[in-house]
Amino acid sequence: MDPRTPPGLPGLPPPFLGTAIVGHGRATAGIDAYGSVVDLRVPGPAGRALIAVSPERQAAGSVAAGSGIVARASPDLGSPPFWRADSVEQRYLPGTNVLRTMARFGGRKAVVLRSFGGLAAASADRRWLARARPLAAEAPAWGRAMYERSLLALRAMTDRRTGAVVAGAREGWAYVWPRDAGAVAIALAAAGYRPEARRVARFLLGLDLDAAARFSGTGKPVAGRGAQGDAAGWVAAAVRAAGLDWNGVPRQPRVVSTDRPPRAVVAGEWTDLVDYQEKGPGDHLGNAIAAGVDSLRIREAFASRRGLLRRAGDPSSGLDSAAAWAMRPFSQPGLHPAVSRTLLSLTAHSSRFGLLPSEDWAGGDDPWTAPTAWTAWSLAALSRRDRRAGFHATARRERRAALRLVAALRRAATPLGLLPERVDARTGLPRSTTPLAWSHAFAILALRELWPGRAAA
């Protein structure tokens, strides 16, 4: 008979669901809300799993109490696990990926620190974080905190040797998706981490994008998910952001060939491929935008009175948040008015924790943080564009909508400031992989668009 997952404390997720991450790009661990190690990989975040709690058992509530490395109180208290405490609190040491978990048992406290390298790791994290381009001085304190925690999350999920970026520290997610990693490269470049962005982009340039949707830390295709139609576009965007050409070397001024995108983008192979929702092949909006299909063809195939549809010629498919990509990072000025209508309509119906990926979403009511963040990024960019063009009323609407979505991200984040893939629509508690690299990448980009600070070098 299967075991039962131990019950969690009120207001906290169940044990053995990873809700935090520690690491610095050479080793990575997923930590639950009670300080237990539930995923451990070396070398690097996409390395061999020394510990990997099954997500299927997490979902089924059948994780044995001895799974992972369980945080326990001292033997004189009977060595109880932290989920039996009266209360548990977690925080990162400021500016680091060193995690402190404190449990209270009556009048007694028990503390566990999780890191790779202790105080030396903390110093290295702070030095790395000090390299970031700051947000503008008028950015709110919570925005700066989200920005810094997002950067540190990406530090933990990016192999500092190879540039392999995992989607999350969890079995099934500890792989490289080109779309996720491409967004991470763009975010790192925008935040001032050009060497790291180049490592990520070079890793992506070595992948066979037609072979699979996800790849191991060595670049080997991983079976089980078909190739995605947006992958080549995200790799192209990552290469441009990192300042590389298609051979992985820095671009030189006035070299026209460096602006040539990969074959799949040139050919416009966007039909009958799986898109970011991985719901099966079809003529999808996100794929068309990422593939560089011209705005006239996109309007003919996807436009409706309300905005841009998810599937070509199918009004029942509803509006798709991937419309945002036609503003950032695959800007098509001919689509910007339709993008604005689409995103403003979706945001008007968002929940306090964010957006669903699209209107015709069959995956339940739980908001997803990545679409919420990329929509905020593009709305903020639309607002800046319309303000410069003199459309001040529209610009104000777009900025208000972007701020509403960033506020939803803040509510969806864990107390540690980490973004789950999705959260419970009622409670805001994590329902899936936490943190998700894709979500943190778009959060960085949205915050930099809202409060740009110092211009990129």
C-alpha cells in the first residue's frame, strides 16, 4: 500500500513539494517549506539526480516520510521532522541563495541552513548580485526585492560552466527547454550579465531543435515531448540579446549576416507544430510570432474584433497571451494595436494571482506566472511606445495593466519571493514547480521595462 504524504502546517504547502532553491550553478538543490532537500543535482542544475522526489507521488499525496534529506529537530526533542513543529519560518540570508529554516517546538527553536559552500557561497552570491544593472531609483522596494531574488534564482538554475538552464529544480523539469532558456538569456543580458547570457546562447546554438522539446544538460534530446514551433525563434532572440552571431562568437559592427535567423525562422515553419502550451500540433499564434511570420499573414489568420486568437481561423480558441510576444521580444509594429487590445482584454479578466495562458484554457483555474509576467513586460513596453507617440490615455491604461499584473506576481510569489509555475486560484499557494526559471526571466524583463534605470551598455 502506498504511503501518505505527511500533513503540512496550516497555510503552508505539503512536505516534499519543492518551494525554494539553493545553489550557484555548480550544484543545485530543491528545498521544501520545511527545510528538507527534495531534489539534489550535480554537477550543475541539469546534472545527475542524487535525490529526486517523484512529482507523480507529490500530486498523489503518497510521498514516504523518509524521502529526501529531512530537516529534524535535535535528538533531545526526539528528532521530530519540521512539519511537526508548531510553526516554521524560512528566509534567505540577504542577497544570497543561502536558505535558513527555523522551526518552533514549544519554547524551543531548531534551525537548518541549506547552501553549497556556507558563508563563502553567501559572499560569492553577493558579489555576483552586485554586478546587476539596478532598476531606476523610483522603483518600489518590493520591485527591487523581486528583481534581486529573480536574478539569484536564475543563478541557481544556470550551469555556470556550460550555460545549460533548467526549467526548475524538480524531476521532469530539470531539463533545458529552448524557449525557457532563451528567455533567461535575454533577461541576463538585460540585467547586465552578458558573459552568462552568452554561455546560455552558445549552449542553445548546439541543440538539435527538431529533435525534441527538451534537452539534458549535455545537449542530448529527451524523449517524450515533441519539438516545439517556437524554439528556433527563442534561440534567435537569445543570440541577438547576447550579442553573438550564429557561430557563437561576438557580433561585429556592420556585419549583415549576423542578423540572419536560424533556418526554421526563415522558412516560417510554424504550422502543425506544438506550441508553448504543449497541447498538440496546430496553427498556433505563439509559433507564428516566434517564427517571424509577417504581420499581414498573422492578422489574416489570427485577428478577431477583440484581439489575436490562439488558433488560426478559430474564434472558439479565444485570445492568447502569447500575443505579447509580438511586442517583446519579437516586435512587429504592424501588430502592436492588436497586441494592446488582446492584452488589455486578458488583464481585465485576470485574477488577484495573475493570468491563465489563454481564454480557451482547459487546465483548470490556477493562474500561471510566466504568462502573467510576459504580458506585464509587453504592456509596459507598449505603454512606453504609446507615450512617446503622444497616445497618453492609451499609455496610461497599458501601464496600469502592467502594474496590476506585476502586483499579481508579487501575491503569487512565495514568502521567499520565488515564483511557482502556477498557484492555487483561491489560496495562492504553489501548485507546481517552484521556482520556474521562465517566470523569473520575464519578471526581470517586466521590472526593467517598468523602471528601466541605467541604459544597457
